[in-house]
Amino acid sequence: MPQVIPARCPHCGASLKVDPRADSATCAYCGTTSLLRSKGTVAPGGAPVIIVASGGAKPLVIVGLVMVVVMVLVGVGVMSVTSRSEPAPAPSRNPVEVRPVEPVVRPPAPSDDATRLEVERLETGRRPLLADINGDATVDVLVLARLHMGERRWGAFTAFSGATGELLWYVDAPEDAQGTVAAVANGRLLLLTDAGQISGHELAAGKQQWSTALGDRGLRFCAATEPDSVLVPTADERVLLLDVKTGKQAPAQPSASCRPLPSDQEFKDYDPRNRSDPRAPAGVTGVHCGSVRVMGSENFTVADECRKLAGFDPDRLGGLVAHALWQTPRGWLVIGVRDPGTHTPLVARVQGKALAWKADVPEGNPLLASEGGPSPIVLAGDVIVAGYRLRTGQQPWLTGFSLEDGKRLWHVEAPGGKSIDGAAAAPGQVLVYADGSIFVLDAATGALLRTIGPRTP
């Protein structure tokens, strides 16, 4: 019966199962399909010699069992050399093991037809991470993306220049990319997989510096008081102190509070008892308003936090109901809907305990807009950017208001098509995540400055 020979994938080095009866083999890890040639290179009773082509213009790689077969066909000697390929090592079960690793970062490829690297789409359903990656004092973007080069397509965490939109570097994503949580802390990109593995990458070039196993599934990254460290609570109710420079971990005392660091999966393991609003920018306290009753495996009620935190009743300001409050240097920003009446989106500002101003988000007749609070909602300095959708159309709209007096500054059709996945602010800019791309708008005028990722037609 034909023997199945383990070999290594010529692209990623993972274990590749090859059946001599087949014409090709596909790597279960990275998806690379390799062409096989076995006919004419097997001596009677010997092991097959497998020649694996990695695709494109890369040289052929010869793998198989260690042997030299010399055949004489019509007076011509044919010699093939093969080498045994051992299976890839199993992941360590040691919860404190830290392994230095070689980088899996690949720079953008040359732009010829066979090897041109293209960004197929950005995973804009996840929150992109903002950080100065290349040291130019400009906020850059880290986001999970789908890449393709020739016939190969794969997921990668990608870094883009915020100034130009240029792809700076990418790191191949783990196999369980959709379950992986990414965060930036102390000059490192941290990747936490569902398998309880964390890897650390420096930001300048994405080089992977270490990898460590937690011993159980990590839940999130939290801020730590120790320098160059983060806290990682685990599913087995431990809390680990992780050094982001070395990957070394140590037990930490469980704490009643865990201030989550911004991650690209802001709603992963969401606890309804946490009433903070993740849409609020860094340094701005945001809280969801209203009480919450939870029924299921646990039954409990979460009391409204807005009255206690703000010192006033946001539902008794006249003509509005608050969905959320953000504490700004100019007072409380109120995000909500009109009430009584049709619940169309509205924003307002409270100074002290008095209403300074309120404004309907839709331009023109507010009754033409769909009901519900503004979405997205962004605070870019002293500019509030709020989105809404008309009841009769699919195209979303964005409008900018002055935080000082509520004056409407601009009003534009949202770029990217019929839906907006999210938005965030950078100095003087608003980043809109939609349709697999990131659109950078001028916060003062709403003008489109550049597009990061694939360009929509």
C-alpha cells in the first residue's frame, strides 16, 4: 500500500502530509498548494522522491526520505537526493516558557505580476489600533487584513503609515486569527490567541521577539502599574503579570478592577456590568446610561451610572434622552435621541448641570432620519463627528459639530458604501472604517484626505 510521507511546506515550514498517489499537496497551516512529481524517480521497492514546487519563480525544493537513488535509463544516470522532514514541534505546555523566535515579518514584495502583494480587504469589523509605528510623530494604523499574492491568500496583521497610507510591514496571522486579540502596549504589538499563546512584536518593523504559553485561555490585556508590563486574566481565574519586552510572566494578585487596554476586539468577553463606553477616546471618561437587567445563566440588574457620575439627571434636561455621557474639558457631551417625539439622533453639551446646547444630527428635517442614537460617534479635539442614515436611503451621512457651541461645521456622504463599521479620531483627523477600507477625513472640513487599504471603485 503506498506510504504517506511527512514533509515540510516550502513556504512556512509546517508539517506537510504528502500522498505519493496525489499530484499536489496543500499545507493545512498556510494554505500553500505544492505540485508533486514522483514518476520516474522511484527505484523498484524504494521510497519515492518528492519534488515540491512552492509556486511562482521560487526554486524547487526536494524533500522525502534520506537516500540516494541511482537509476540508469538508456545509458543515462539519474541521481536524486532526499532528506527526512521531521514533524513540527508540538506547542509547549509549560505555562511559563518563553521562546525567542525568528521574525515572521515580510516586507512588501516587488510589484511584478507574479509576486505583487495586494491588500484584498481590511477587517474593519474589528477596531484598528492607532499608534506611532515609524516614529514620524503621526498616528499610524495596525489592522488585521486579508492579503493576496498570485494564487495565495492569507490573513496578516498589517501596519500602515497614517501620513501616506503606505503599507509598512505585515505579520502573518495565527491560524485562529479570528479568535486572536491584538493590542499595543509599551511599544509592542501583542497577539493573544484562543489557544492561550501570546507573542510580542516590536513596532518599528513588526519583528517577533518572543512567544509564551499561558497554560489556559487569556481573556484580555489590562493595564499594569509595573513598567513595561500588562496584566492578563485567564479563564482558570488566574492573573498574570507579563513583561512585554521579554515575555516573562509571573503570578499577580487578583484584583477587583481590570482596566482593559484598547484592543481590536473591544466587545470580546464583554461584561454588561461594565458600563464604560468604549467609543470614547483615550483620556475621556465615557459611560452608557440606563439600567440593565440580565437574565440567563446569571440573573442580575445593573443600576444606571450616569446620574451618579455626572451629578445630574440626563433624562430631565428637556427634549432628549441620553444613551451615553462623555466627560470632556468643556463639560459633558450627551449622546442620545429626541424625546418626547420621534427618537431621531441628537447630541448636546451640559455645562455644570445646565444644558448649554443641543442639536439634531440630521441636516434638514430630522424626521427623515432613521430612529436611534448617532452612529458612529467620534470626538476629534473640539469637533463632534456623528453619523446617521435616512429612512428612505441606504447611504450613511456624517456631520461635524463644534463642541463649544453646537454649530454644524460640515455635512458629507460617508465614504465606503452603504455601511460604517466604526470610526476613531486622530489629531486633526477622523478615521472611518467601512467596506474593508479605512477612510481618513479632515476633522475640520470633512474632506477625504486618503484611503488606507483597497480603494473602492
